[in-house]
Amino acid sequence: MSTDSVRLICKHSARSTMGRTTHAATASLVFPTGTAYPMSRMFFIQYEVRPLPEHESYAEIGGAFANCFVLAVSAGQAEELALRHLAEIHWEVVSVEDPALPTSRSDSSDAEWLEWYDEAARHGDCYVFHQWPNEPQEDDAVH
């Protein structure tokens, strides 16, 4: 039995389904009155992250790959929003595995990927954490 887990965080409401937890509040983009509203696009970013000591599961989680689906007007804004959210929930970015790239629903036929994409399309973002336990992983040190 694998000790790896997947944690899904979509910033809208608290619920737990099939071992995945979703919670937080809806994010929104704010523009000055009278300006044109730029068109948002979906961006996908993947980071390798590790929990900070303030993280609720710091002792149990060694790290994770964070798949970030973010609606934004640019790749730079998507990265900024994702990094801010990761810091708020006490994850430290170790590396950028996949930089912010525009993505669309037609980029995958995988049911889980489509679920995550749709969550982000409805709520502005969605974060999926593929976690591993706090023990050595293939020559890696633990925190």
C-alpha cells in the first residue's frame, strides 16, 4: 500500500471527498474603476514544495508536487498568485518543475485532470498536492 497521497485545495469552500480536502475562499482579480477588464486564461504550473514548520502536517509530509491551475491575465500573474497561495498555506517552493503555461480543457482527457481544471475555471484556482511521507525518498534528504 502506497503512503503517497493527493491533496486537492480549491479556494472556495470546505469539504472532503475521497481522501481529498478542499477549502479556502474565492480569489478575485481587482481592477481600477473605468479600466478595461483583460481576458483571463487558465495557466498550469507545477512546483516541488516542502512544508514549512507552521504547516499542520509538517511532521508527516516530506514534500509534494503541487499542480496549480490558476486563472490569470498573464503567466507572471499566475505565478504570483500561485506562489502567494502556497506561502499562505505554509509550503516552501523547492523548484519549478513546469513553468506557467497556458492550458485549455482540451489538453487532457484524464478525468481527474479535467475535474481539477473545471474547479479552477469555476473558482479561479485549484491546487493539487501529490505528497510523500517525511522519510528519505530515493537519495533525497528529509526536512
